[in-house]
Amino acid sequence: MQISPIAFARNFDLESITIYATNPPVLGYNNGEHSSAGNYPLYEISECPIYVPAGSVETYKAADGWKEMADRIYAITMNTGGGTTD
């Protein structure tokens, strides 16, 4: 699975992103090159928390492209449907 570099272009009003994939999707172009922040579709949404399956949080935080955003990756919980930082 891959998230395109333009997937979230100009979506500045997003309050959070929830990803249900247990394995982190490839961010940016699927060519193995992640040489600049411009290749990552989630960098523009710098304050937006990212919610992933609880058992995958550490996997996302260690994955290429995702580790740069580790401080805003949280587990999905049942409290809000989308997740909380609790």
C-alpha cells in the first residue's frame, strides 16, 4: 500500500488522520527514494495527530517516512471512534 505525495494536498483543516492498516503504507513515491520532506504527503499537516492500530504504533514510529512524525502517532481507541491520545 502507498499514500501518494498529493493525497492530502491543501487539506489544512484536517483535525486527525486514522489509518487502519497494521503495516505502515509507503509514503510518497514508491521508488525507494525518500530524500526530501516534499515526498511525504503528511508533512504539510504538521500538527495533525495520526492514529494507527494499537499493536502497530511502534512499527509506524520506526518505519521509513513515518519515524519523522513519531511524536504525533497514537493508538486508535474506542473512545472517539477516531482515536485519542489517552
